[in-house]
Amino acid sequence: MEFTLQHTCPGSDARAGFIVTDHGPIQTPIFMPVGTVGSVKGVHFHELRDDIRAQIILGNTYHLYLRPGMDTIRAAGGLHKFNGWERPILTDSGGFQVFSLSSNRKLTEEGAHFRSHIDGSKHLFTPENVVDIQRTIGSDIMMALDECAPGTSDRSYTRKSLDLTKRWLERGWKHYKETEPVYGHYQSYFPIVQGCTYADMRTEAAHHAAGLGADGYAIGGLAVGEPAETMYDMIEVVNAVLPSDRPRYLMGVGTPVNILEAIDRGVDMMDCVMPTRNGRNGTLFTPEGTMNMRNAKWANDFSPLWPDGPSYVDRVYTKAYVRHLFIAGELLAMQIASIHNLAFYLWLVGEARKHIIDGDFAVWKSDMVKKLSRRL
């Protein structure tokens, strides 16, 4: 994987870059739609390519490992051939999903013991077998196994958690260097910087990860209960340490405002389920603010969702019609909203990139944050 830092911006740490993978290029900053089980919920790949203009999507090691399972994915020739997505794929190691199973998992030096949410069967993720699983999936960017400590963790718990994550990282990195891709294309391995909300531990973790000389780095354990301003502070702490010539990936974040604030602080890659999850519940994000499509105010608004929007659903479907679909419980409502929100997120990072290159990102971002914070 190659990363070229193309532009920086006065008055901001925002960056525009270019990543080259064996499955295609990625312009940064970039938002990555979440395709947990190998699909972005309710969205066809031709819509992701042509209307949403996604350059890379995510898969999840935990979910793909449990279903359909590695035998099926290996027999298909990897996830790219299994699901038909020809562009880059990033896989999360499953650490966050195991963290979410707090009542059904146990962390030891060996790894993370957990029970499947599907059938209750017992499983073990280790730093090594998580590399092997992601080799079988065939993702272009793989994540290290880590523990995602809750945002409210005290120093004692965070210390133990971080030390374990660092030891797991060293084991995972060693195994990554000793193994080869299964399908012939190159796979990167990103360490994940943890440390909860403690600046000294975040700094320590960033130095430890940076010392490996990886292709890129992830910032994990944020947007898990801590205040937004604390999250922004931690991003600044970590990015002050991580090398400037490698991409920085902020995991699981977030709202459109979060996205711009992260870019402002030097983040290059982001993902979140919010565009699709909130869309399925009737929330649409626009350049002028947020719309709740169940509100009666849209009942007789026959203007397009977004007249100048990048996707066909923005220009074809009216607010009144989409509201009607939601009130009627029609599945098409959720699909339209998901496509619209993902197209908006990709538009937003694309506009951010343009303004970084033009040198006026700081001014544009300040104005956009005000608009994006409004309820329409």
C-alpha cells in the first residue's frame, strides 16, 4: 500500500492524500460505508459505486468468521469474489464486537474468549488467528486485535487494558510479518491506538504503534461514551505522535460534525453505521441540517430530497413521498434514506478534500458545522 500526502491546509491540520491498494485508489479524507457481513445494509453495489461513489467499504472479522464462515469465503476466493465488490475492503479485527459482548466474553493473555451471538457456541480470537482470518477474508487493510475499553474506564482498568492491547499488537505484528496473503494481493496491517481518555496513555500507545513502521494506523476506543470534546482532544494527542506520511483511521465515528472535526485534526479515514442506521429510522442528513422524515411538516413538501444531490434518490424522490413511505412502513423508505445518507457522507468528505486543496478548509468547515448542527 502506498500513501501520498498531497495537500495540507493553513489554519488546520486537515490533509488531502492518495492511497493506492491492489484493488484500486482511495482519495482522502474518505468515509467508508460499513458492510458488516459483506454487504452495506439495503444498498446494492452498483449504487455504492455509481451514486454514493464509495471508494472502499468495511467488512467485519467477527461477523464473517461466524457466518458464512471461513470455509465458504476461502472456497469463493476471498470476500471480493464472494460479494462482487472489486474495490478496496478494510476489515475490523472483531475487537469492538467482542467488547460489545461484555456478558459473553472473557479476556486473557491468550486472547478473547467469547460466545457467538448466533448460537452461543464458544470461540477464541487471538492476535495470531485474527491475522489468519483476515488473510482468508482477503481484505486490503487488516486491523490488529485490541481491547476497546469503555469511555468511562478508570486509570487502573485502562492501564491493564492498554498493556494487554500492546502485547497483543506485538504478537499480531510478528505473525503478520511471518505470513503471506492467500490470494496474491497485498494486505496492510494497521495497529490500533487505545488508551481511553488519558492523554499520557494515548501518547504511549501511539509511540508504541508508530515504532512498528506499519502502512497506517487506527485510533480506536473513541465515541464509546466520552464527551465529544474529549474525543477531539484525544485525536489531537494521538495525531501529534503518529507519522505524518501514513494514513490515520478514526474508527466508528460518527456524525457529520464529528467527521469534519476529525478531518480538521488530521484524520484521513473514517467509518460509522450512522448513515444507514439513522436513515432506516427516518433521519436524513443534508448540507443544510438534519431532517426527521416522520415529521408532519414534510407531508406536502413536494421538493426533491436534495435537488443538487449526487445520487438519483436525491433528485427523483420528494420529501412528501419519502415521508409517506416511512409512515406506511414501506421498506423502500429505508433503502432511499440509506442511499441518500451515504451519498451525503461521501459528498461531505469530497467537499472537505476540495477545500483542503483550495486552502480554505478552516473557513468552510466553520460554516458547515453551523449548518449541520441544525434540525430542519
